[in-house]
Amino acid sequence: MAARRLPPVLAGAGITAVAVALVLAVGFAVDHWPFAFDRAIITGLRAWGGPAWLPSLAIDVTALGSPPVLAILVAVVAGLLLVTGRARTAIITMVACASGGAVVSLVKIDIARPRPTLVPHLVPAAHASFPSGHAAGSAIVYMTLAALATRLTDDRAVHRYIVGIAVLLVAAIGCSRVYLGVHWPSDVMAGWSFGTLWALGWWWATARMR
């Protein structure tokens, strides 16, 4: 079984998340949103457009971060944990993911940042914009499950592979939200940062319990 020490690849993800959070905090302190890069990235992506198949791919990718898909994934993993006699881990996994999603919803309501209107939205989007629920939710779920998987082995190559897949999924989902025009890049960055730190916080807390 993996030890209580945070695997280096997860530690690297945490450091990156903290750095992103600090950049956003400084930006909010000295500027007003949307930031200049928010506008430039959204308008630049829409002007570029990409190949004809890219919008359909972006819609498919963004669905991987939707609440129903994430809920089904967590339920399936929790069920697997239950039938293999890991009831406590199953409960912790469900609580970690559900509570993270609840916090994101509360922050959205409190900040009430409007969604970007610089370009037409390519998918329906409701509720407030900050932070991106898809970016935060996917980071919470995929990084929590990746952190859970690192407990099953001490092999660093396996750790890098599992966490790498999780990071790629989270990155793709967040980028799809910006490409589709429904989120500012800073929304996505905040979601990535919060979700990753939330997942690692639960890893640390449960490691202490063990």
C-alpha cells in the first residue's frame, strides 16, 4: 500500500494550483475582471475557430466535466470500493466530491460573475460564471480518484501515469469551456486551482486519519 507521504507528482500538481491561485489573487487585487487576457483568449479562439470537427469535439469533451457524468463516475467508484470491503474509503470519496461541488455552487452564488458575452455560446450555459463548475468539478473528481489510486501502489511510474491522465482530462475540459465561449479563462483557472487543492486537502486529511 502507498504510504502517507504525498506522491511527488501530486505535490507538483498542488504547487501549480497554489501558484495559479496566487496569480489570480494578485490580478483581482490590482485589476478589474475580466482581465485583458480573458478577453484576448476568448476572442482569439473564436477568430481562429480551428478545424471543422473541433466544436463537436469540444462539446463531447466538456460533457466529461458535467455534473451527471461526474456523479455517475463517483457512484461507480464508490460502489466498487463498497463491494471490495472499503466502505470508509467509499464514504470519504463521496463526501469529498459532493462537498467540493457544494462549495463551488455557493461561491458562484456569492460572486455572481456574469458569463462572457463577447462571442456566441456554442452550448447552453446557465448560472454564474466564477469559478467554472466544469473545471472545478472535474478537478475535484478526477484528482480525488487519481489520488485515491496512488494509494494502491508505491510505483512512481504508475503514479505519474494516473495523475497525468487526470490532469490531461481536467485541462481538456477546462479549455473546452473557454473555446465554447461560456467561461472566462480566469473562471477556469480558479476552478482548476480550487478543485486540485480540494482533492489534495482530502488526501492529506485521510492520510492523517490512517
